[in-house]
Amino acid sequence: MAHYRRHPTEPGVDLLSARYVTHRYSRHAHATYTIGLIESGVEEFEHAGSLLRAARGQVVILNPEVVHTGHAGVPEGWRYRVLYPAVDVVREVADELGAPRGTPYFPSTIVDDPAAARLLRTVHASVARGDALASSSALRTALAAILGRHGAPPGRTGAGGIAPPAVRAARDLLHERLTAPPSLEELAEAVGAGPFALLRAFRAAYGLPPHAYLTNLRVQRARELLDAGLRPAEVAARTGFTDQPHLTRHFKRVVGVPPGAYLLGRTA
């Protein structure tokens, strides 16, 4: 059971309410921040080389582009509410608070903060009621509180800092050839590196090997096309997936809902 929707007044913010038992998120990253409240059960997830456990009442905060997974940590699964605010949205709130210029950074991944938990529930409740004024006010209040309690001076939010030139060139080539990517050998030859050396360096820089990075990139592009009003079958063709079921399988492993449910939440 999962419901994914767009914030009614802030297009840079998405919300997810879900209960999962058997669902497993693949290794992936979001361009946005991820701020989730565990309502019941336990979620386990890989993060920065460790397996973490978030239990009822705890708040999970992930910085943008941080690779992670997600699965049930107990037999009954977990239920949670998540905010996905875009970097620009969080930066705007930080600027209003007088924080140092730059991209806000959250050093703690799991926090015990009952006040923040209540504010996250309020955001979700106001959005569910369709109250535009209340939902926008609740969102800003929640982000300001979380920034004030848990934010740190702007810092590195990516997986591996500044990547070597060959690795950056390989990433750029994957972006250019989204629907017709090269093989690992072709990719390595194009950037002047050995295949195994590139594989190792790419994962160190971006948290994913090239093939998994490409899948995550395709899902991000698929979301953009769905937001633009395209249907899932056309989106699959434009993003390099074999067909709509192929898109659906990988989309759900990253986003938490299939493309149709995601599209419904954007237009509801």
C-alpha cells in the first residue's frame, strides 16, 4: 500500500505515504532530500557502507544524491511518511533563516526528534485535506525546524566528492547515450581507462557502478517525462527501457510505486 503525490502548492516537493512488507528498494539515489518518519515497524537500509535501522518515531534524513536501499527490518514490515523536497526548496528556507550560503547538509541520518515527527505528520495531514494555506505553512515550518535542529553548514552531499576526469567523462557519456549506452569496454576506451579501473573508480565516485547508475538515471528521466504528461509506455521507449513492464519493475524499486500510481498522484 503506497500513495505518492505532489505537494499542492510547492511543485518541488513530493510526498509518499506507504506501508511495505516485502518491497525492497534497490540501490538508488534521489536528486532531492529524503525526510521520512517511521510510523510503525522497522526499516533497514544500506547507507555509507553501513546497514542502519530506523524504528517507530524516528526520522530519517538523507542528503541529495546519496545512494541507499530500503527493506523491512521486522516481519511485519514498516509504515512511513516521507517528504522529498528539492534542493532549491530547502536552500530557500535556509536562506530565510540566515544560514550560510550553499547547499544545506544534514550530518545525522537517523534522529530522535518527536517535535519534527509531529511537524511531518502535520504536513501530510494538511496535504491530504487539500488545504493549500495550511499545507504550505506546515511545509515551511517543518523544513525550518529540521534545518534548525539537524542542519550543518553547507558541505558535500554527493557520494564521493569530486570525481576524476575520466570518471566524470564516463558519467557524461552515459547521460548523452541514455537509450543506447556503450558496453563497459567501450565506455572505458572512450575515456582512456581500463574497464575494471573505471568500474571501481566510478562506484567510488558515485556510489553505483555504471550500469546501476544508468538505471537510476533512466528512472529520474522517466519521472520528468511522467510529470510532463507522457504515458508510461511512451516514457519507457524514450528512456531506454525494453518495454513498459521493464520500466515498471525498476521504477517501483526506486520510487516505491509503479509509474501509473505515480502519474495518478501527480494529476489528482
